[in-house]
Amino acid sequence: MTPLSLDSPRPVPLLPIPGARVLQSTFLLVVLVFAVWVLWRIAPRLKRRTDPRAVDVFLLVVSGIVALLIGQYALSLWPSARPNAPNVDLRSTGIRVLITVGVVAAAYIGSGMLVRAVDRFTTETGQLTGHQGEVFSRLTEVGVYLLAALLLLSVWRVDVRAFLIGAGFLGIIIGLAANETLSALIAGFTLMFSRPFEIGDWIQVPLEDGTRTDGIVTDITLFSTRIETFSGKYVILPNDLVGSNTLVNYNRKGRLRLEVEVGIDYGSDPNRAIDIAKETMENSRVVLNVPQPDAVLTGFGESAVLLELRFWIDRPSSRRRWRATTDVIASVKTAFDREGIKIPVPQREIAGREDTDGFRIASERRDRRGRSERSERSERSERSERSE
């Protein structure tokens, strides 16, 4: 090592003194914060003039580039930080950062375009309900961002195999621990795309205790179906229970047939009763004329010939069903009374049996024996009084 002489010139430092470096770094940080603040400050104005998603992507890209440039310049101010990370290649790292920003921006724009395409398809064709379109849009977004995440892992040279193996074991554990939840989730997808019913439909569904209840569908989620019964109760059913049992949809065709049974007297003319019932139902304001109301004889009762009234209503609901049933019963009853068609009530004739020798109940014989003994005592007491 060659010693320095006193006469040799002193080396000129290439970088400023540490105090100036701190000042410059602070200034760069302030500039970065101010630049980002200005960009996001003008964002609302830009969104009113152009596509909001394009503005968000522009802000994301510009913010990333500004942060990268300022960070690289700040690192050049502090050469002592470079030995601590000797394997960092600023050039390749910068390229990866730019690729990351581009992939995120592309995923953001692509998911937005797909969501708008799904919304347009739902609105124009009507093949998907609003709820189904929303679920499909969310699944599309998740798929796009998942592909972007896998691409970024490969860009940053992350070992994806270990990640996939860990995800596989995690999926097995979750599948064993949440079997019912996953089955409800799969059944939810099946219900949404098979469309056995929609929100607002009147359906009848089974319950866990074996009974059945009917009500209006208020919401369909990935895990459950919510029904409001006509008594004001909210019933939340798991989708696997709904999908694995038989259900009845009263709104599928937009109309519903109702039946009312009435009895006519054996002495009345059944054909005349049928004609009167049909004419009465056709004149009802709550009964559809097409399909035409009908009345058929269904059997013999204990005291009447059974007549079944069949009629249709549109836009089925519990209120319309009971309103139509009440109107038909009241109208037919009034028409039968006016035309002399009797609606009989059950009658029974009770006749006593003659007292003959034969078997009698033991208690009855004891009662009769007691009454005879009392009558004999009373007769003896009367005879004794007369003799005195």
C-alpha cells in the first residue's frame, strides 16, 4: 500500500455529505407523496370525462413508475445499502416491477370488460337473472385475478409447485372439515343455473322435520335459500336440502289451478248443479276464463253427491288463492240457494231398541235390582202405616 504524501491532492467525494443525503431523501419522499396525492386528486375529474377503470389503471401505472424512479435514485444516494443486497439487479428488478404493474392493470381492465359483457348479456337476452349474472361476474373476476397471480409468481420466480402442494393439502383439510358447507355451495351453483325457481316465486319446500312449508322466495345465495312464509316467518334452508328434495313451484307457468269440493243433495239434479257452478265461476272476476272453469262429480258421500269445482287464477300468491277460493264458495252457495239446489248437512237417525230378554250389562242389572228393592221397602212401609 502506497502511503499518501502531504503534498498529494485530497480526493473529491462523488456523493454529498450524509446530512445532505438525508435531506435529499426526505425531499424525494415528499415529492413522491405529493405526486401521488396530485394524481389521485385529479382522478375524480378524469373519471367524469372518461372510463373510470382506465383512469384507475393510468394512476396505478404512473404511481408505480414514479415510485420506481424515485426509489432507484434514492438507492444511488446511499451506496452503503448496496453491499447489504449484493444479489439485487436493479435493472431486472425494475423490469419485473413494470411487468407486475402491467399484469395488474391488464387484469383490472380485463375483469371490467368481462363484467360489462356479462351484464350486457344478462340485460339483452334475459337468460340469466340479475342474481345469477352477479354471481357469474364475481366468479369471472376471481378467475382473472387468479391467473394474474399465477403469472406474477412465475415472473418473480416463486416456486409454484410447493404452493400448489400446500394448497392441495389445505383443500383436502377444508373439504373434510366443511363437507356440509361445500355441498351447500355446490347445490347453490346448481340451483342458480338450473333455475327451478326465482326470487319472488311461490314454492313449497320440505323441512328437516319431514313437514312441508310454502312461501315466497326472497333471496338465493350460494349457501342458502330464504323464504318468507304467509304467516310472516322467514325460513332459511340450506341449498343442499332444497336441491335434494322434491319442491313445488306454483309460479312456474304464471297460473295455478284450485279445487273446491261441495256436496249436493241426493234429490237434486247433478247435471243442473254442474251447469250452475260453471256459470257462476265464469262470472267471477278473480277466476280465469281460459282455461275454462270446470265441475266434475267425484263420488258418493254419506249424505251428498260430491262435486269438485276446478278453476284457474293468474299471478299465483297466497292472497289471490284465498280470495279466489272465498269468492267461488260464496258465489256457488248463493247460486245454489237461489236455484233450489240443496247442500245437505250430515244427518243421523237415533232409534231405541225394544227391551227383550237377553244379555244385559251387569251394572244395568244391579241398578234395576236396587230400584226394585227400594220400591219393595217403600211398599212395606206404606202398608205398615195403613195398618196402624
